[in-house]
Amino acid sequence: MEIASIRACFFVMAKHIKLFIPGPIEVRKEILDAQTKWMIGHRGKPFEELYAGIQTKIRPVFQTTSRVFISTSSGTGLWEAAARNCVPDDGTVLATVCGAFSERWADVFSRCGKPTVTLTVQEGKPITPELLELEISKAARPFDAIAIVHNETSCGVINPLAELVAVIKRLTPNTLILVDAVSSLGGVDINFDGLGLDVLLTSSQKCFGLPPGLSFAAVSDRALERARSIKNRGYYFDFVEMEAFGKKNNTPSTPAISLLHALDVQLDAMHAEGLANRYARHKRLATMTREWVHESNLEVFAEQGFQSPTVTCVRNTRKLDVSALNRYLETKGMVISDGYGKLKDTTFRIAHMADTSEADLQELLTHLNDFVACSAPL
Ligand SMILES: *Cc1c(COP(=O)(O)O)cnc(C)c1O
């Protein structure tokens, strides 16, 4: 091979594009490197210590004093776990739907054979306490579980979780509350014990700033008890198995050990930053992004008051060519996301989560300004 082509090849391999897409998000080099530790067996003491250390560090992120299950799967696996462990085959789950992800979770309940009722709002709008109250009072008998996607990544809506939970606790206290916080937990304050949630699940590749491959769920005693009474929970996602092994600081099957090393290092970093500081930084990043949207004569897609602190969905009112925009950003070593699902062609999304700094985001916004100024003069 000639020197030039070797150089070109190396350049392609080494080219680093910073991810401002809502998963997988940018991962710091230190975290990537943590995955290269020597392999250990998962049935030995060093693994138990790793697992136990992770438990003491991850529980405060979920604001729980009980268990956080660690699954070697993406968050979708834990959607399925919530369905199979928490809803009896002859029961009913109410799935609230406000976009593409919550719609898919509703579909997962159905595909697991669980009778599913949906409460759907238009994309961009939140699930409100009033609508939830109406749906609960219409039901012939109490729902066995209610599913809420806290932060709908497809349209950048954050739902008023505490208010929704208050409605459920008041009207139907025995109903399990299942919450997807895949694109919020770690970037937004969520108090599992304080709210009295039953399942709170998230993925590694969003606000935790890890590579994809792991997902985490806090699970209440009540949900575990429910699981014990439900047949055909399967094995891989069985909460009862996870609990039995978790008590021994272990997992039912071989976990992604390299990712657990990365998680261990990242949890230290999250606590070093301070969780409150982390939440505040996410709010500042969201504010910066929304200001850019307004200054650029574009619009935030989500309704005012329910705009996500971790991802901004932008209504592309100036008909910017998002593919061309990303080709331009790529030359600057960055990428943003196009719209998702039904909103693919009319919106684009900027993720501002995990370890993104104000300086990182400012750099992105500067490049966006340059592109917008040349391509779509007002
Ligand atoms: C990304 C995402 C999912 C899917 O998670 P995976 O880890 O890709 O399985 C589910 N819900 C929300 C809100 C998401 O943003």
C-alpha cells in the first residue's frame, strides 16, 4: 500500500464525530478506555465486588435504597421485562402514548400477550393528569399497571411525572407504575422511592453517557411480589431470578463485564460532578439550545412547559436540508439527528445529554449558525 492510502485509511479509522444524537450519545475517552480492563469471571469475588460497588453508586442515581437490576440488553429488553413481570395475562395495562417510543412500548405489551389499553395524545403534547384521571375513571376495573414514558425522545416532550403519579396514587393505589426514563434518568431528577414508583428503567447509551449494551431498572418490592404471582415470565428478563442473583451480587447469566467496568468509572464521575449539578447542567444546555432555536427563527416542537431538558426537537419551519446540514457538521466532527417516525421529515433533533458541556454545545450551535446563514437566508 502506498503511504498516502495508508494515511487515508488511518484517517478514516481515527475520525471522531461527536454525537449530538439522542442515543447513542457521545462517550468520553476515559469511559471507552475503562472497557479494556482484563476480563474477569462473573462467578468470582472480583466480580461480586464490582457489582456491589456499582449497586452502592447507582442506587442514589435512581434515588432508591433497594435494588437496581442491571440487564445486558438495551432498554427495550427491560420494556419487555416490565410487561412480562408486572402484567398478568388476564389483566390490563394502560399504556400512555405521546410519541414513537411510548407507542412502541404499548406494542411490546401487546406482543407479550398483555391486554393493553392506550391513552394517546398528539405528538408535542404531554400526558396530562386530567386525561389520565378520565381514563382511569372510565375503566371497568382497576388497571394492573400503568406505563409512562417520562421523556418522549421522538418529539422532545417531558411528561409531568410527579403529577401523573399523584393521580394514580389517589385513584388506584394498587396499580403498578412503570416508568421509562431512558432519555431522562441521569440528566433529570427522578425520585424512585419518594414517588413510590414500581419500575423505573433506563439505557446506558443516553443520559448515563456510556456505550450501548446495558440497561438498568429500579424495581419495587411490590413489583417483585407481583412477578412471583405471574406465570410465563421467561428467564432472561425474570425479575425473580434477577433478585435471587442480585442478592449475591451477581447476575443470572453472563453480563457485559467490560461495560460494567465502564459503568463503574462513569458512576464515580457522575457523583464527582454531583447529581444536582448534573441536572442543572442539563437545564442550562436545554435553555441554550432553545434560545438558538428562537434566534434562528425556528420553533421548538414540544408544547411550552413540557420541553425536554435532554433533547430538543426542532420544527424545521425553514425547510433546512438536514442531510446537507449533517454533511457540513461532519466536516467539523459533529452530527445531530433527523426527526423520528412520523416527524422524520418535518423536524430535527439536537441531543444535549450525558457529559455534553456548554462549550461542546456552543461549538455545535456556532456551526449550525454558519450553515443556516448560508443555506436559508431569511
Ligand atoms: C432510546 C429509547 C428507547 C429505546 O431504548 P434502547 O436502549 O434503544 O432499547 C426507549 N424509550 C425511550 C424514551 C428512548 O429514548
